[in-house]
Amino acid sequence: MTAPNIETIVSLSKRRGFVFPASDIYGGLGSSWDYGPLGVELANNIKKSWWNWLVYERDDIEGLDSSIIQNRLVWKYSGHEQTFHDPLVDCRKCKGRFRLDKLQDVQCPLHDDVHPGENPECSLTEARDFNLMFKTTVGAVSADDDPSAVAYLRPETAQGIFINFANVLNTSRRKLPFGVAQIGKAFRNEINPRNFTFRSRHSVGRFAIWRMKSDSVYSNARRSPSA
């Protein structure tokens, strides 16, 4: 039997001990979820199965677990600081914030029969770029306006593989081509998180990246899906 809506799935997941709304006793936190007794076992089984299949059962791939917080330059030179954006618009009437290219996926907070911008009362601002990375500062006495203290929670797990490629290559003594796999949490400050755990502000990513040598340049050969 198919669930009639996502709310039914959320309710069932909570009652059966799979997934709970995070910080629920204090009103919750939008699009954050805690995995309960059954949920954590299911998640761990999926991760173990993926790791066994991709790392242990192959002879051409190594594992890695990189840091969640990296040097800011990692995200500067990867282009994330300049390009990891979504178009953001505000409604002057309802004070809601929406992703411009996903307006058809949400309802107007004041008029649930239409999408934002479709009601005559709606007054949307011009779109502006909104960087999706969670920004923080590093250091006991760091100031918010100190550029040398700025860091980000990683928005994807792949960059940890890229910046550690030489380390893995040298210590494993492998020859190209070979792959590096990683499972870990990534964080994105989504404008409109939705659809239960399928679109949240932090999730577990599974990446495997192969490297091959072509014209003396190391390049991607294959990447597995993330979650």
C-alpha cells in the first residue's frame, strides 16, 4: 500500500523508532533528523554493505575519512566560495524565503492553493545568490569579521578525496588507475529543505572517485552516487 503523503511516512518512521525530528522537545529544527534504534541500524547496514562491496571486495580502491572542517582555501580554489549558490528571493508580504528555480515545488504560506509569486498579494524581491555552505570561525578568540578565522562545514565529501589524493597515492604505493572511497556527513544550508530526509541540511554522502593518468594530468574516471 502506497503512503498518501510524506507526512504519513514521517509519522510512521517516528512511531516505529526509525527517525525522530531533531530537538523535538524544544520545538525541533527545520529539516534535521535523529535516527532512532531501528533507523541507526538500518543506516549502518547500508553503509557497511556499500563499504564491503566497494572497498573490501575490490583490489583497486582505498578508503578515507577526511575532516568535516578544512582550510578555507580548499573551498576557495574548488570554486565553492564563488559558485556554490542557489538563487534566493524573499516575499515582502509573507516574509518567506524561496529558491527561485523551485517555486513550483512549494506553496505560498498565506495562500496554500498557489505557489509563491502567483497571488496578486505576493511581492517577490529580485533574485540574489545565496551561498549554501555553513560558515563558522576557528579559534578560541576568533572574531566573526576575521577572514583568517573563517572556515566552512564541508558541503560535500568529494573534496576530502581530492586534497588527499597524493597522500593516499604515496602511502598505499598504488599505481594508477585506482579509486578512493569515503562515507561521511556533508552540510548544506538549503533555502527550502523538504521531503523528509531526502533533502535536509546535513546528510551522509557516499563517494568513490577513480583517478587515472592522461597526458600527465590526473583526472576523474568515475564517481559513485552520493546520498
